[in-house]
Amino acid sequence: MSKRSDILEPSEWISTKRTGLVYSEVLGWIDLGHAQGGDITKLLGNINQGESGLGAYYQVEYSQKMYVLDHSAGTGKFIRWKIKKGLSLNEIHSIALSMMFACAAKFESYQSQWFFSWYTDSGFSGEDLSSDLLGFYRVVYPGNYQKRLKLISKKDALKRWDHYGAIGNYKNKGFLPLLFPDPDKNPAINKPVQGELPNFMKLVQPFKDFDSGKVSVISDDGTYFSFLSGGKREP
């Protein structure tokens, strides 16, 4: 759940930064945790491990989770797919993107349930999915994305927050960004507008050919729970 106090200067966004919020004229609000791409790094690592195995197919799991009480308890969603060994790198990236799309939507919907309302308003929060997608590209095509995103100063970002209100008030069920026009230039506008993804975030297309024998779904809506050091999954 993003808060006003999370807003940072662009210069504070370093590669290892895992928390915080910045505003981009290209992608709107960016949650640095979602944009870190750790989920994609883990997924691609598991795929590489499967590719080095002996079988003709291997299984991989992708998950998104949330934690409370200093990470002592958590829950989330996961999906598990079986992948044919020997696919091209482009196909692997396409599959990874499709897994993220499928699971992220389930996780955000899960967060939106009434029984989490005491803790978070983050389900489909306006910055979440576009930040997830940015995290994917930061891993698959490493580079200095900050320069491309037209980040604004903390002072100006705070001004947007104060004019439009908390980003959690605006829900976005797609991966296109929500943009919040400069209130100094557009004082009459009090709601965000939908933007477009930049070209550098359209390079990979999600995998769709599930009749090809290259991918099959083992679990499409699993739920994860963890308490202290333990954890369990329900398919």
C-alpha cells in the first residue's frame, strides 16, 4: 500500500532500492518494489534450471505474495506451468510475461477481497501492474530506464499526490499506465487519464499458443500461506 511518505527523489532510486514511490511522466506512479523485478529474476532462474534438466518437460512456478507482522505471516497467489524443453529465448521471455500477466491479475483481485481491507487498499492500485511490467523489462532488457521515464522531483510528485489524492484510490485492472497531469498546467483536471506504454515496454508479446504442446497449465489459481518459517500451497 503506497503512502505519501513513500515518495522519493529520482536520485534515490538506485538499483538495489526495494521500497518507495516515484512519479514518471511516461508511466505515472511507479512502485519501486513492484518494479524491482525480483519475481522475474527468480522465474527465469527456475526456467534456466529446468532447461538444464534431463526431461523433455519441466515445471515452473510463479507467485506474488504479501506479508504482514514483519514478514512473519504471508499469503499470495501462484500458478504452475509445464514447459517443453528447448524453446528459444524469445519464447521463454514470452512465457514468463504471460505467467506474470496471469498471476498478477489473480493476486490483485485476491488483495481486493474484503477480508484484507483492514490492512491494505492495494488491490489493483493504480501503480501496481504497470510497475510489475516495468520490473519485467528491467530484468529481461537491463538498462538505465530512469532516463527514459521522465521522472519528476519529489516536490512536484508531492504536488500531484496532494491534488489527486492517494494512488490507492484509483484502480487499474490493466497494464497501461494511469497518468496524472501537472495540476499547475491543468488545474481543472482532478482525475487520472489512461496513458500508453512506451515502445521499449512493448518488445515482448505474451505467450498465447497453448495448443502447440509447448506449454500446459498445471495450476492456474493456487493460494499460498506462510506462518513464521512454515508455508503451504493450495492448488
